[in-house]
Amino acid sequence: MCLRSIRLMRLLSEGVIFAALLASACGVPSEQPAPSPTEKPSAADAINVQPQKLKVLATFSIIADFVQNVAGDKVELVTLVGPGTDSHDYEPTPSDVTKVADAQLIFENGLMFESWLDRLYEASGSRAKRVALSEGIDPRPFSKAHGADEHGHEQDADGKEGSKEAGHSHDEEKAGEHAHEHGEFDPHVWQDVRNAIQMVRNIAQALSEADPANASFYAANAAAYIAQLEALDKEIVSLVEQIPEARRKLVTSHEALGYFADRYGFEMIGAVLGTMSAMASEPSAQDFANLAEAVKAEGVDVVFLENVTNPQAVERLAREAGVRVGPSLFTDALSAPGEPGATYIDMMRYNARAIRDALTQ
């Protein structure tokens, strides 16, 4: 054995140096060097790499709540129109163009509720898949909101619809104008909880197709949320049953509760603004007088506000018709966090209870 090796062994026995140094001194191969930066990472390293989340955009707050309940933390969710803001007349900002361009999946209501979305989508150059959540829902015709029975309409000798008071087809013309602007159908489909359930199913399907690795997660979340919605639907039915049938009549700021009325057994007497848009201008003096007369004739004693409308027109109608102004309902948008309508379930439960309380006083 070489003298150098003997010295190294002596030092090893004293714990001064490592075995690797001895191997180097005598020409013994050392351990394999670490992979160079150009080599692929090992399987162990890949475990620590987090997959990129699906980028999802919801057009307004109610849809965002549906998506959040199904998607959980598996997606990166962005909402265009936040709580307390009316989506009908929303004006997109330059930053919204970027949000749409970055999205991979866009959830919208459809039925021309987001009348601004087509232009925004085109301007952004987005390639995101658009999913209309009203698909699979039987929409309520717009003409039903302006039918012959609204505000005392009747047919004249020529078969034309008109107003008993005015004796002409003014309201029919208005219906045509509103239909042209907002579409043929009432877009407020979520006001019937059964429709909300279909919207949730549409969300789960779209998410599963876009992100099949998490399909079982989305399906389980959707099933759990749908169970809550089914319980909510039964709760609202029970609350409405506490209202005498003769008092199940609604007058609201704008025409947002048609699906609610159809599902839960109310008669829509009219809307102060007379359109699907909560930002419509105040009605004409004749329209206002006609509605006030209809309210009196039907024995309505409460007019309901909405969280996205200006209360002045409603308060004026209440004064002229001699009725009370009811609590503000959440219709086209959720409330801010901490307020009664911060989620869809909270919103619908609050509305049903508020209506029950106001109509049983």
C-alpha cells in the first residue's frame, strides 16, 4: 500500500476527512455528479410543479356565485359585473377587454341579457369558449310580460291590442320596441330556482369538458350545490303558501320577477319602469297613470323596490296610488358581502321572506 494511502487511512480513523477524499487519492471512482442544468427534471421534481388553473370569466355576480360553488379552487375566476351593479346597461372598460382576452372559458346568461358582450368579445380577440347558461331552459316569452292582460289591455273591434284607458295599441308598440332591444325572451331565468339548477348543470358540464382531470370534483360539487337549491325551492314554495292567494300580486321597479311569479304563484300587475332594463327612463305620464289605476283596481298595497334601480319612480307611484313601498329586493345582482343577498341562495331566501312579510301585514 502506498505511503500516501496509509496516511489518509490514519486521518480517516481520526474522523478528519470523508471517504470521498480517500477514493479520489487512490483513483477510486466517486459518486455520480448532479445532473446538468440542461437535463430534464426528475419525477420527484415534477411532483412539486403546480398545474396551471383554468382561467374562467363570469359576466356578472349571480353567475359568478354559481361557478364558484361548482369550481371551488380549481379555477382562476374573474367577474366582469360585480355585486350591486346592473348588467343590462353595463359599459365595459379597457381592462375588461384584457380580462376577456385572457379567459379560456366564459360563462354568460344569454337571451341578450349581456347585450354588450358580443362587441366586447370581438374587440378582445378572445378565443375563449362561451357558455350560455340559459341553454336547456324554456324561456319566458317577452310578449308574456306585455300581454293583453297587463294594465287592463283588451282587444278592440279590429282585433288589435290596446289600453282600455288609451284605446290604442301603444303598449303593443312598446312591447315590440323592448323585444327588439332586449331580445324575444325574458332573460331573468335565475328567478326560478329550478332554472338555476339547470344553469349549475351547464356549468359542471362545461368545466368538465375544459378540465377533464377535475371532472369528478366538479360533478361532486354540483351535486351538493343542487341539493341545496332543491331545498331552497321547497322553502320558497312554503313561504309563499303563507300569503293569502288574493294578495299574491307583484308590482316592482322593472320586469325582473316574471319567472319568480310563474314558478311560485304570483300575478305580475306591472313594473314601474315598464321594461326589462333597470336603468330605463321614467315612464310617460300616461303610462304612469295607467299603472297607478291598475294598482288600485287590483287591490295592490305594496310596490317593491330593487337593489339596482333608482327608488324615485317607485316612490312616486306609491304616492299616487296610495300604497306602501316595500323592502328592496335583490334581482339582477347580488349584494355586497355582509349584506342579505351576498349569495344566490341568500338572495332568493331574502326576497321570498321579504315578499311574504310585506304581503301578510
